[in-house]
Amino acid sequence: MTRDELYTLRSGETVLGGKKVGNRKFIIQADVCYSKKEELILNAHSAEDCEDKLNKLMESKAKQQGAKLDTIFVDFCMSVDEFEGELGNG
């Protein structure tokens, strides 16, 4: 193989023996959604207040990551006392 058989195009692609070889640059755009289950203890006056605080907290976390908050599904929301009472009665 001679040096003339190996060259690089302006696009950055490498040609060897008349064939493009190696990696090429691609641009890709995608909407990525993650699902993460978290159990948090938040100080709040009511279950509704607790869910509001959760939304604000998650919006802040998403913003820090350069993302936007989508949907939050709440499995349950109750006081720690109620939760511990259910564990003791179960």
C-alpha cells in the first residue's frame, strides 16, 4: 500500500484504497426520559403541600441537569407517623 492510497477528505473522513474507513461524525437529537423511584422525607403541612414541595424540588433538579420536568407519579404520600403505624399493624 502506498501513501497515495490513504488520505483524508475535507469532511474528516479517511479514505483507504478508494473506500471510506473509520468513524464518521453524526449528529443526533433525541428526547430522553428517565424513570427513577425515590422515597423522600419532606417537611410539609399536608399531603398536598408535600406533593407541591416534591414538584418544586424535582423541577429544580431537572433544571440543574438542563432538562425539563415531565410527569411525576406519586405512589403514596402520608405522614411518617401514619407510615410507621401501617408498618406496625401489617
